[in-house]
Amino acid sequence: MSAGKRRLRVAWTHAGVAFADDATDADVASVEHRLKMRLVERRVPPLIRSALVDVARGAKNVDVPIDLSWASEYVQEVIAAAMRIPWGETRPYAWLAREARRPLAIRAAASAIAKNPLWLLVPCHRVIAADGTIGSYGPSGTDRKLSLIHI
């Protein structure tokens, strides 16, 4: 799928989108391992495609169901907490850990959000260090994170 100049690899189930990442960064075997499911090559359904394109263009309040059945309970709570961060705002990793009901598990929350396979739908880019520094954003460093913070 293309969103502007970006090509995405998208995995979805009957419950929603389980994975959406740059196609060049996501080989099928690693996605299957991460999601604990076998992927089948299919055309992205028009509703999902349209919603993802809208999100990639910066549209707010796009309703895209997500499927977190692959994630542990804690990872699900971390992702749910990240989704509550309002547009244009940031939160520290400690806030994320507190919202996920494990206030002392800051590193675990940071690790969970760093491995988020739904970066386009889950605003992991809005999570920053306690001192306000942006920090790295996967292989793209800080550039993509800075460009996404206000999305």
C-alpha cells in the first residue's frame, strides 16, 4: 500500500489492523514472528486502505480498528495508554508506565512502545524522555519522530 511516497506493509485480521509499517523495514518472516500468525498476501481492503491513507496525511479522528491479540496484556495496556495522548502533546515514559498500571516498569513500557508495529495508528512518537528530549525513533533516528510529534 502507498501513502504519499511511503509504501506500507499492512497485516489485518477480522478484528482490525495488527501491523502497519514501512514495507522496506518489514520482511514477512519477521512480521509473522512478531504477530505469531501466518500472513497471506492479499489486497488491502478499501476501507482499511482509505483510513490508513487519511491517517498518513494527518487526518484526525480517523476510526481504524486495531487488533492487539498478538500482544501481551502489558503491551496492550501500554499501547492503549499511548493512544490516549492527545494530538500535539507528548508524555514521558514514566507516564506511560503509570497509565499501563505498572509505575515502576518504565523500561518495560519504553521497550513495548519502541517495538510498536502500529506506529502509524498508535502515537508512540508522542512518548519522550522525562527531561523533554525527543530520543531515537527506530532506524530513522529523531527526524521522523520530530516530524510526527504534532500529528
